Amino acid sequence: MFHSLLLLPLFFSWVFGDLVPNPTAPVNWTTCEDQPDDSLFSCAYYDVPLDWTDPSDTRNATLYVAKYSVPKKTKGTLFVNPGGPGNSGVDFLMEEDTLDRLLSITGGMYDLVSWDPRGVGQKTFPGAVICFESDEDADEYWNNLFSYFEVRGNLTYQPDINYMYSQVDVLAELMAGLLEKCTSIPGGGQYLEYVGSVATVRDMVALVDVLDGVGAPINYYGISYGTVLGNIGANMFPERVGRIIIDGVFWLKQYALEQPHLQWARHVESADEALQAYAVACELAGPEGCILADDSLTDGDILRWIQDLTNLAYDLYGQGHILQGSRLIRSYIFDQLYDPSSWPDLTTWLYNTWVNYTSTPPFSAPDDPSGAADFSLSAIQCGDATDPGNTTYKDAFDELIDVTREVSGFFGPKFNQYMNCHAWPARSKERFQGPFDSKLAYPILVIGNTADPITPLKDAEAVNDDFGDSSYLITQHGAGHSSLAQRSDCTQQMTAAYLINGTTPHSDATLCEILDIPIFPNETGNGVTSGDVSSKIKELNAASASQADNDKDDEELNNVKDERRTFMIATIALGAATVVLALMVLGLICFRRNKKRYVKIQGHDQDEPRWANQ
């Protein structure tokens, strides 16, 4: 049974105002599950309007909320969202590492609050969007259709392309029938139009009003998709911005206005750089620290080995020897690139997979549950999306091929929710479509990593440009998803100064280096550290830039030579044409002179008329 606050008189503004539950009603905080009675964590259920757009609709949504109470709260409440969409904010807040980091940058001056947004988990209502009773039911419904994820190389193998396009109509028909599946199971699937980012932002603002007072500043830290919520909140309630940090940034303008299948290219723009960072770390660790390495192998050799393993998986899957093929390899690597501390585990998994695939007979590596029955991510992200227009799966597949060939040959073929959004059966009742450049009451902080596999630095730069004087950009020189992936004293000090004292960076081009923390430790010492990898990447980038400059110089020199050669040929041709023309003119002059002479001579030879002498 949900413990909830009763909604009393409600006030509504149709533009960017919010429907606010009675701010004087107390929140019924209780001890959280799996927490001791003396824990500083407390939890509650909190009711908000199910439909923020219709004040006559008296139905409620219910949020599951967690709070960490600090002994000396002086700055209000900092709300936190870990992204997804679909991730539990309550679980994230209760993670020890998360709590330690948040306390270190807030100086113990803010209460910390997070919640499971609508469409997430089993405690919030509407909860997770479950469209099948089990993963097995989901697999039966799709009938192994997603085998077109199996790709050899970079989608240049024509049989793969032919099969993918042959499934366009089949997939469209199955997606059309998905709504019935989602609505037949109690939960979020029955309330798809009420699951979306704008509703979640309004929910958060209602929590701010109840916990910190009506109209209080909004203090927020959003990671990954959580940056979408922070950006929407800042633009919808610019006069209420207190301290907002968005980290690992989605470019909201693209997220809100562009067809989702066209967004994949931007998201994987830095994925190959993140994979290269892993390969560099493995190379530097050598065989003592990274089992894939060899004293003679470079990072390029390691990347080729990974591609060969992926192609082997493709072949074995096609032969029916294993249950998961190239799709599993790509997806697992992509997920592990989010957190460099997991790279040793990734290495072990890749090696064991190779051993399994090269054994007799070959067998699959362990596979995590697919989660094929849970569509919370699609419900939120596709629900936020702009109308699909005439977009079809053919358009989505065309884009997938372009991304694979032009942006990321390895991760481009990783089919994802972006490719399905045009066919998703519902849109949220309220979707954000701007403005994106509101003048804020206080500047926000925008943080991006240089080698983030899913939210490239370019997105952080774009959002920073959108806000103009209302934001500051911090660039962290490191790999992984968001600045939390690798520690940086510089980033931490700047975020702490901002949250505690309101101090903004001195410039809008701040570069922060990461701490020198072991990535591939060994028995004799720290082994390869994040600093080693960062330095090596800089060397490779500098060498690549230098080579690019040399290639450009060579190209320019060749262009100059070609221009000179062309000029010489043109000059010679012009000279020859001039000579020919001169000869022609001279010939014409001679011809005319000879003609006159001939006429005169001919005239003298003729007999004069008889009357001439008379």
C-alpha cells in the first residue's frame, strides 16, 4: 500500500507554472528498506498529479523518494538523478561511492534527495513499463527477429544488409502490436502518455516546494539522461535556478527536436576514442597486467584482435554453434567502457570468450539477462520524442549503415532504442520543445569528458553554447561516462566551490586532469594508471594531429604542383593557340593580298571594250 501525501487545493499555470501539492502537509518519512533504524536515510511515498496538463483530472501518480539528512543543513536540498532513463534514483543515492562523492562536493550543507521517477521501478506509480511476463515471452514474440544485430565488420557484408532490410515490414508490424502487450500488464504500460521528462521535472519541482518551501531555488545534480531533466528544469523555471550541475550531457535541443534515429551518430561519436583508451591501457599494462597484451603488440593490434573476436562470434553464431554472437561482444564492451575501473574485468571476459569460442566444440560466453520485457527506457525516451512523421524502419536502417561507415565502425551497428522510437506506440502528453537558451537566475555548470562513449564532449559544448552567459563548461580529460567515471581533484574542487560558495569557474574553457589512479594494477605496484593512459592518448593525438598537418601540407604542396603543372600546360596551350591564330591571321592577310593582286592582273588581261577607244 502506498504511503502518500494527500493533495489539497491545487494551483495551475498553463505556461511554465506547476501544479503544486499542499506545501504545508508533512512528508511521512519512514525508515528505508534494508537500512538500520538509526540510518540518516529515510524514505517516503509522495503523491503528485498524474496529468499535470489537466487540473480537472484528480488521479495521482506516486513517487518513491529517499533522503539523506545531514546534521547541519544550511543550503537546502540537492536533488540527484542518475540517468537512464529508467534507473532508480533511490538505489543510486544509497550507493556508498555515490554518497561519499556527493557529501564531499556539498560539504555536508545540503540534504540529498533522489526518487524513482514515474515509469521507473516497482515502487513508484506509474512504475516500470513491462510489456511481457518474462524475457522468454519477449523472445517468443520477437521470434529471434533481432538476429539482424549480427554484423560482420562494419556493415559492408551485403547478406547482412539484405537481411536487415527484409525485416522492415515484419518489425513494423510487431511494434504496432506492442501497445496491446504493454497495456495488458499492470504498471507503467497502461499510462504511457503520463510517462515523460516534462512530467518528471514538474514532479521534482513539487518536491522542492514541499521540502524547501514554495518558490525555493532548485538545486540539482543530473548525470547522463539526468542532464535532460536538469536542462528542461532550468529552461522551464529559469527564475528558480539555484545550483544546477549537469554531467555527461545530452544535447537537449537535439533530444527534443530531432528524430531519435538521427541522434545515434552523435552519441557514438567518441565511443571509438573510449575503446582506444582501453586498448592503450592494455598495451601499457603488458602481459603482466592485461592478458590480451604482448610486448610486441600496440593498441592498434589489440583493437584488431577485438574485431577478429567479434567476427569469429558472428561466424560461430551463423553456424549455430553459439547462442550469442557479435551483438553480445559489442554490447558488453560498450557497457564496460562507461567505467574504466571495470576494464580488468572486461579483459578477463574477452579472454574467456575467446577461449570458449576457440574450444572444441565452441560455446557461448555467459550472458546477462536481456531485460527484453522491460521497456521503461523506450517509454520515456520515445515518449519525449518529436512526432515521427513518415519515418520508417528503412530510414532507421539507412542511418544505422551511415553511422557505421562514417562514425563508428565497431559500435555503429549496435541497434538501440533510438531506431525504434518512430514506431513506439505513444507520446507523452507534454513534451519539451524549447526554449533552450533561457536567461537563468544563476549560471549552471556543464561537465563533459573527452572520451565519453555515449555523451560526447561536443554535446556539453553545444549545451554550454545554448545557455551563453548562463553556464560554464568544465572539460575533464578522461575516459568513461560522466566525470564520475574517473576522479579529478580539479573537477571536484570546482563543483564543491560552486555548490558551497556559489563560485563559478574563472573561464568558460576550464580543462581538468584526472587523478593518477591504477586501472590495470599488478603485483609489483600500481601498474598502469589513468594518468599513464591520459598521457599516452595525448601523445597519440599529437602524433595524429602532426601527421594530419603533414598530410595537409603534402596535399597543399601537391595542389600547388598540380596548379603549376596546370598553369604550364595552359600557358603552353595558350602559346600554341596564339601561334596558330597568328599563322591563321597571317595566312588570311596573305590570301587577301594575293586575291587583290590576282584581280588586278586578271583585269589587265581582259580586252578593253570597243567603245573605250572610240
